[in-house]
Amino acid sequence: LCNIDQTTKRSSLKIVQQKLVLATRNKGKLVEFRRILDSLAPGEINLVGVDEFADLVDVEETGATFEENALLKARYTASATGLPAISDDSGLCVDFLNGDPGIYSARWAGTHGNDQANLEKLLLELKDVGDDKRTAHFTCVAALAMPDGRSHVEEGLFHGHILHAAVGQEGFGYDPIFQPLGMSISSAQMSPQEKDAISHRGKALRLIAPHVIQMLRSLG
């Protein structure tokens, strides 16, 4: 997964367990972020979730795009904690549904984070839709924000189509009904390492990782 050049690799050694806050309460996402960032900068980043900050309330996602929401969460978390923060806004965009659920993916069925309800609602809406019209892609916009106001964003896409039923036990969210382009299994049947190599989040984090390292180094 490591696409960072040798200069960045060497410079990352100067980071001594710099704390970075991930602006999410999603346990699956925290595990995934830690795994990917550690593969890119082993042992250099101490990634923690917002659950470590008892008084930190969730910011309302009022943005109209993935980028707006990712930046909103990262900037709020950096300001509230005084620490560098990273966030993402991710979602599943189904062509037949004109890009929905999109930025509403996590609350598609009405309750934020109810993966099973979201999945079932999507399958119901596509119940009579043929395979040729079930194309979709995941989008991930990763945003880094520093307490001093600096920020950076990157985007990753993961193309495929929607299955007719859930398959697999790995991953989270819509993974059991998403079949990546060119594969015969769902993303919930892929190993974590296989998924990281081609997923929207893996792509976005590989793009933003050099900026994370550079900005953390600038703190001293």
C-alpha cells in the first residue's frame, strides 16, 4: 500500500507518536484508518477517535458535498481538541438513483449508523432493477485540518455494482452488497488488505498521507 517516496519515508521517522484525531465514532472506520495509516507510516501516528474526548459533541453535517462535510468535521475537531484532525465523508453513489444515497449514506434509512437498515432500504429500492442498471461507486473525501487553520483534502473512488443480496462478513456499511468492478465477490468477502489496496478510503488515505506526515512534522 505504500506509495510514499523515499524522502517522505525518511522524514516521517522524525515524528514521535504524534497524536492525530479521527473525527468519527464509527469503530469500523477507526480500525480501517489505523490499519491503512500504519501501513503507510508504521508506528509514527497515534490515531485516536473522538470518543477519547468526553466533552466533544458531534458537529452537524450541513455540507452539500463530501468535501464540505469532511472539512467541516476535521476543522471542528481540530479546533475543539487543539490537535491535528483527520476526517472523511464517504458514501455510496448509485447511478440508477441519480447518485443517492451519496452524502446521506450513513443515515439513508433515517437513523445515523444503522448499517443493516440502510442496506435493506437500498436493496428494496433496487428490487426490480436489472444488473445492467445497478452500477455504483463509493466516494471518499479525506480531509486533514490543523489547529492553526491549515487544511488539505484528497478524494478516492471505488467502482462496482450493487448485488441483489448481502454476501460476506467483512467490512461494514454497504460492503456486503457492493461488488467491485472486475471482481466476482463482494467487498465484504475481501480481506482487509485486499480491500485497502483498491477501496475509496484506501486511495484517499494514500493520497493524503504525505500531507499528514508533512504537517505533523511542522509541529516540531
